[in-house]
Amino acid sequence: MRKTIIEPFKIKVTEPLVMKSRAEREKVLKYAHYNLFLVKSEDVTFDFLTDSGTTAMSANQWAAMMVADESYAGSRSFHRFKDKVTQIMGYDHIIPTHQGRAAERLLFGMLLKPGMKIPSNNHFDTTRANIEVMGAQAVDLVIPEGRIPENEHPFKGNIDLDRLESFCREFKDKIPVGMLTITNNTGGGQPVSLENIKKAGEIYHKYGIPFILDACRFAENAFFIKTRESAYATESIPSIVREIFDQADGCMMSAKKDGLVNIGGFIALKNSTWVQELRNQLILTEGFPTYGGLAARDLEALAVGLDEVLSEDYLRYRIATSAYMANSLNEMGVPTVKPAGGHAVYIDAARFLPHIPKEQFPGQALATELYLQDGIRTCEIGSVMFKEAATMELVRMAFPRRVYTQSHFDYILEGFQELKARSSELKGYRIKEAPPFLRHFTAKFERV
Ligand code: F0G
């Protein structure tokens, strides 16, 4: 076995990388009030803001888009998409939506009443928001190891089964659905083991609670199962995936991640109980049940993407990227959440910049400096985003799928060496102006 894991594709279409000077970026950042969400992408060299909707599509996906059937009702492309989801996940009832949060709004809009409770390992922000807007409560029950950045547990996304059992016993009448997020994005892109998925399913079902997966990074999770859970070492990825979905009653999926597409999502369900009402609501706000707010060409690209994402060569390369980045950063003394997640590396800015107090946003200081030095756009996940509720000061580098190459990552690592050498010179920030909600998107900053 060679040491180097190669990109399992060659490149047919290229896009120029933006190359600007530090002086030019200084101007851009000042104009954007030191908020990277307000920087234009044409001023960014390496965009690690998110892995969502940022994938490069394959020649086969583009080809499939050309033969899409854009009929309003009963499109051939819908059936191709639906049959693919059924083949991979084993669910018969498939409801397309334009992205993940539309699926969340549909399902929770139908099921939730004030006072209800939805357990999961960790809910993603939009999932939590769509639960809370209905007056219900999103409850995080991840294992304690999942909350400790240095802890090297192989399945830090696991749900705490003892707490889940007692939670379900106490509140079963208030829980219309139980969840698990695979991989656990909020916890650092950490996987959930098949054993944990099975046991969580048993607990939910024992109390008569339907079990729904948030499946947007299901293939990355399956690869972690294959490589870290010994019982599955010789299983194929499709069979691990099938076993995951067999445990649940359905899933919600933002296809912008492991669907390998730029837009799309769906709800997939084992049985038909909720289907009619979901479709009625879908028609009201998203579109007819055979397109659900998407173009047929999006459904075609997704049908192909769902196959491509199951390739072991692809997944080995994909997971190697974040592991390579995290390990290399750790070796040079840049602390990250451990072990590396699937789609992202989370840098511990509080430990990297110990001279900048929490009140002066060490994550923001690191994120803005990464932009100034090398044109890298990342996302602060700390006191800017969560205010006083923040327990860590992280900077997320989320990697778009199939977009950047090994030499890009090596170049970025060289930059980190330089940054590390002068990290003590970095300055903190203060907030000049901010809205009352979701302030990280639009807040204006100034340097301390
Ligand atoms: N669930 C998880 C676990 C997610 O990570 C996301 C999106 C969603 C649901 C919502 O899906 O964006 O298609 O509406 N995560 C993106 C991110 C935005 O950057 O982590 P969506």
C-alpha cells in the first residue's frame, strides 16, 4: 500500500484560483467590516466556509442533467432519482425538497406541538431552529466524550444510550420522533457507530417512537464504520449504508453534502403514514411531489451523485483530506478537535492564540488572519456565533468535495507554519454593530 492517497479523478473543467496580494485583501476585509460572510467569493482563494452545495460535479452528473425530463408532473427524472434512493436506503416513499431545512420544516411543521421534545446526538442549527419555531425543544444527548476536543474516541458522534433510555422513559408521550445526526456536524463531523445506531433504534422503538436519521453525511459515516468498527471491516460500503438505514423509519437529507450536488434534499420514509400529509404541504410551499422545488436536472445529478459517493476510492480520499490536514496541523503545534471529522477540521483558536481573551474573539482573529495571509475563508464557531453560550472558540475549515487538490492543502499548511511563528502578534476584535439574532452573518468588527 502506497503512503500517498490520490484524488480518484482527473480534471476536465477548471476554474481559475483568485490570487490577490495581502494589501488587496486588507482593503477587501476593511470594506467587509472584518466579517468574512461579507466578503465576495471573487476575493477568496480557498473557500472553506462550508462543504454544503460546494461540490464539483462529475462528467456523468453533467451528462445526466442534459437528458433530464423537465415535465411538471411524473417526470422520468423523478423516477430515476426515487428508484436510486430506494435502492440505496431501502425506503419506498421519497419526497424531494429544495434542501435539508425544507425537509425539516415540512416534517416538524406536521408533527410538532408546543412542549414536545426531540432527542438527538446533536441537532444542527437549522434543525434546532425548525423544532424551536414550533414551540418544541431540541435535546442534545451526545456521549460526554463528544464534548471534549482532545478526546480521541473513534465514534464521538454516538448518542448517550443510558440518557436516551431514561429520557424516552420519562417523556415518551411528548416525543413524536427521535433522531440521530450522521455524521455529527455540530460535534465536529464525528461519526456514529452502527452499534450505537442499532441500540438507539431499539430504544426509540421500545417506546413506540419513530426513528428518523439526519443523513446528510451518511456515506462519510459509513466509511468511518468500515474503518473503525471491526465487525464491519470486510463489509462493502453499500451494505453498511443499507444496514444503517434499516435501523430507522426514515431520514431527512440535505443532498448538498453526500448527494454530491449543489442544491437538493429529500425526506425518505419506510411506511406511508405521514406521506399524504407531507405531500399536501409540499405542494403548498415547495412544489409538485415529483419535483419538490427542484429542477428535474437537479434530481438527475443527485441520482448519479448518490452512486458516486458510495465509491470506496472516493471516500478513502475524502476522509484522508481532513485527517491529513488535522494531523499535519497537530504536528506543527496547531491544536484541533480530535480525531479529525469527515468534512472539516476545527481549529481550537483559544489554545492557538492564548493571549487573546474570549471577549476579544480569538476565533475571529484567526479566521481574519487566515484570510489576510492566504485568502482562506473559514467560519468562526465560538463567541461571535454563540455569544456567552459558547463553550469553545473554534474555527471551522470545511472542505468542498472534489474541489481542491493535495498541492493546495500543502500550500495552506506552509502558510500555517508562517502564521504559527508570528501568532503572538495577532490582535483581537471588538463588535461595532450587530443584529439581535444570528449576529455572525452581518456583525461589523474593528481590531482592538
Ligand atoms: N443537517 C445537518 C447535519 C447539516 O449540516 C445541515 C447543513 C443541515 C441539516 C441543513 O441542510 O443547508 O441543505 O438546509 N449544514 C451546512 C453546513 C449549512 O455548513 O454545515 P441545508
